[in-house]
Amino acid sequence: MTIASSPNIDQPMPPTVADSWVDEALCAQVDPEVFFPATKGGTSAHDIQFDTARSICNTCPVLTQCLEAAMKFEEGTTHYSRYGMFGGLTPVERADLAGNKPKRRSKKRAGH
């Protein structure tokens, strides 16, 4: 007999329509693709898409609640695990805010 494991109720959940503030979110009124670029980071198309998303976020009445929910959900993750624009911040910006900056590899010259 196999016993199904129960979900971890202590694990934070991503923002959903069940959250009372989501009804007021401006992002719910536009194409969600704006907030989740399909293009690779650092490209002009990616940057333009995030600039569009950020301009919507910056006028949103629930910006703070959105950012708080995203930070709680993403707690302990690196920028590689984060995706999309939440609370007016990109994945890298949220990782920086959380203090999870990516580690840079040192560049060693050959022979040294």
C-alpha cells in the first residue's frame, strides 16, 4: 500500500487569484506575456518588454503586496530560479534585494 504524501502547508505559495489583492492588480488586465519575456535576458526585446511591465507595475495600487508575495515565495532562491516581473522588479533585482547575488567566477589568466 502506498501512502500519498501531503503537501507542505508551511511552504509559501505564489500569488494567485485566491489572494484578495490580486483583483486590484493591473497586470491582471493585460496580456501576462508582458511580465514573462520569452526572449533571453540582456536583449533589447527583453529589456523593452520588462520596461513595459515595469511601467504598468509602477502605477499599480497593489505593487507592495505583489513584491512582498513574490519575495516570500522566492525566499532562499537565486536569480536563476526566479522568473518574470513581480512588484516592479526583475528576477535579478529581486535576488539582489533578497541578498542572493550571483557569485562571479574569478578570471584567471592562463599560466598564472
